[in-house]
Amino acid sequence: GNWYGTTQTVYYKPTTGLAVDHTVGYIQPSMLTTAGMDISNRSNITIDGLAFTNFNVGVAGFDSSATNSNIVIKNSTFTLGGHSIWFQTGTHGNNTNVQVHDNYFYRASTGVAVGATVVGGLLTGGNATGWAIMNNEMNQMGTYDGTNTPTGLDQQAISLQNFQNGVISGNYVHDGYAKGVILYGESGGICSNNLITKNRFYNTNAPGLQTAGSGAWAWNGNTFSYNILWNTGSPGASQDDPYPINISQGSAASSTNYIIGNTVYGGSRDLIFIYSGTAQYLSIKDNIMANFSRSSVLFNLAVTNFAMDYNLYGVDGKIYYNDGWRTLAYVQSNAGLEMNGKVGDPLFTNPSLGDFTLRAGSPAIAAGVYIPGVSTTNSPNIGAK
């Protein structure tokens, strides 16, 4: 067949039959240099309704010399591959205004990966800014057959390095072995002012949210709000640190990050793990934590610039603080935290079927506190307010 274009659209015309009857493909000799569609150094492109199957990289944007901006990837499928969508900043500066929405990902190592470029141990180029990753479904990520994981690849549904001013909303990440969203400050980079909201993470053997980095990195001014994490981070998982919310912080931290209004239900021994000695500039409020096996929140004395209050715990005596499992009263008296926290059954409507709305009489109703700048509009956990 042949490819031909108009001003706005590229078409494929087969020599026989219809385009929908044909598959176009080729052998990929290298993961880093070829992809099903390579839009490196290109801008103002929309990819709509394509199917990528058996790929090393589905769509690549390795902007080594020119900007990648105003890219839209929508209504497409990515099945059985390595990195489904992989962008990496280059020497030019920022990687801006990319929209990834309403796509379906199935059994790929990574759904959306945004990487920083390091040359000779030094960070080059800029950051990924102004992205929107919304309303995608990511099914059984991090496994190619439902059981085993690929070797030599990271297993992450949404992997974001030096990511700034982005929105990650309305995504459904379920089953499999991949981490849900990881914000990573690469080689002293900063992840800042991102909104991760109204996503659902279900039945994954790895964290729904993880922050990490290398060098003098930081995550500053980010908000993780009104997400549902249900049976995530199961013990015995293939991933390290299998906690639904797994937080660490770099030495360059300078502004508060918010974990607000989330429902964390079951699946792990510890629901919110705060890496001792590194977490700071952190506010944990208005969350509901229930049906866990060991602790609701795990933190230690080294945490600074830290606020935790107005949370609901399904059972008492399960806050790990000062090298032991403590009651809510102990934490209030000894740490000055959770002065307005509560212990009790949240009375979810039907949690076994994923219905986390609140029944009448729930201790979470009208028990939260307003957080300036954190919207509650159309929250899947709005009852907690």
C-alpha cells in the first residue's frame, strides 16, 4: 500500500481491499532508535484511533534537537509491548503540552513514560511541562502473559521524570505488576505542581503512587487527591516497597505536597509508607484508610515540615510511629498530629464491589477540613468531605 497526506492528515491506502483489512508493520532493530511511530523533533501532531501491537516502543518522542509540543495521542490501543508511549527530553529544553487521553493499554511494560536525558552523569535538557494524561485504561501492565514480568524493563503504568505542571486524572490502572504513577526527580531534577486526581488503582502488586529520585532532587507543590487505591501494593509483590502510597523526598524540597481525600482500602500491610529520614513538606489530610493488615501510616521521628490530620482509620493502634504501632491517642499526645483524626468503620456502601460511597452514619461524613486550592468537584470519594 501507500501513504499519502493532505495538509492535516496522513492516510494509508492499500493496493487491494480496504485499509481496515490490512496491518502495517516492520521489524524493530533497536528499542531506542525506532518505534511504531516516531515523532521525535516534531510538533502539532494528533494520533487518533491507531492500534499498536507487539512493539518495543509504540509512539516515541526523543526530542534530541528540537521541541516536542502540542502532541495529542487519543482513542488508540497499545497491546503486548515494551514502552507504549515514550518521550524523553533532549538538549533543547522543555517537552511541552502533550495530551494522552482515552487510550487502552494491555499487557505492556509501561503505558506512558516521560524520561529525562543524562549524559556523562549530568542532566541535560529541560523538563516535561503542561502534560495531561487523562481517562486511560491500563490493564495488566508490567506483564506479558498475566503472570510473568519482562526482564530489563521498568514496570510502570505512568512513569514521569522531572515532570511539572501536569494533570493526571480519571485513569483506571488495574491488575498486573506495574506501579501506578511514579514521580522521579532524575539526577537532581524536580517534579512540581502536578495534580494527580480522581484516578482508580485496583488489584495491582505495586504502589499506586510512588515518589523517588537521585541526586539533590525534590517533589514540590504536588497534589494527590480523591483517588481510590483498592487492593494495591500486595505483600509478596515483584516490585520493591509494595505500599499503596510510597513517599520519599529529596534534599531540594521547598514546598508542601498534599495527599488529600483519598480512599485507601486493603491490599497491603502498610497503606501509606513515608520513608524515614527523607519525607518533608508533606500534608496528609481527609483520607480514609481501612481493611489493612499491619499499619495505616508508617512514619518515624525524622519527618519534618509534616502535617497529618482529619484522617479516618478503620482500626486503632495501627499507626506506626516512633518504632512501634501506636494508637491515635498516642500520636496526638506525643507527636501533636491527628488532633482531629478519627477511628471507626467508614461504612462504605459495598467495598467488595468497589463502591466506596458512604452510607448514612459514616464517621467520615462532614468530618474533613477544607484545603485551599484542592478542588472536590466530581470526586470519587466526595463523601469523605
